[in-house]
Amino acid sequence: MRVYRKFHKAPVRVLRISRKRFGLRLKRDMLALKDALSQEKQETKDMLVTYKRYTRKQANKDELKLANQQLADLIKGLGLGMFAVLPFAPITIPIVVKLGKVVGVEVLPSSFNNLSERKAHLGRLAQQQKRSVEKASSK
């Protein structure tokens, strides 16, 4: 607190703002993760339907190729799940992902590849919602 007093005239206000910013960032990240997981869930359901159709000789090669790609994504997710069980998972998972990028191996499932894009989209939606609330309150 003493450090903030030397640099800021209103240290309590700065702490409140930073706490609120952290909370909003965490909420946005969790919403992006929820969106990615729901996409992964839907793709897995489609994969199972395609395999069911394949057993009845009703699926074509393109559908089967997409289903096989989703199966590979599912296995990637299970591989990361193994690291989540290990101690120090918040440290080991990012290291594994970074190491995979360096080596040239995609460790994350395809629905998690564009998380930064989803976060930006959620941020834009939040700004639009905030502006609409401000317009409604000013009228």
C-alpha cells in the first residue's frame, strides 16, 4: 500500500479499479472457454452421429474425414486432461503448449486455436452492451 501512495494520489481507487479489471478479464476468459467447450461438445456429437451412419454404410468420405479429425481433437483434449491431474498443472500445461508450438506439434484441440479471436469478439459485445445501457440511461 505504501508503494501505491508514492505513485498515486488515490491508491484505494487504483486497487478497486485493478480488481474490477481483473474480474472482468476473468469473466471474459471464462466465457470464451465456455464457448470453445460448447463448440467441442457439438463437434463430438456430430462425430458420433457420423460414425453411427458409417456403420450403416450411409456416410460419405468427406463426413468420415471430418469425424476422424474430430476424433484426433478429442484425443488431444484427453492428453491435456492427463496433465491437468498432475501437480503444478497451471504451470505444466502452458509449458507443454508452448513446447508443442516450438516443436511444431498442435497440442490443443482445434476449437481452442482461436481463443484470442473469441475473447476480442466478447470484448466488442461487452462494449456494445455497455454503450446501449448508457444510451438507455441517458434518455
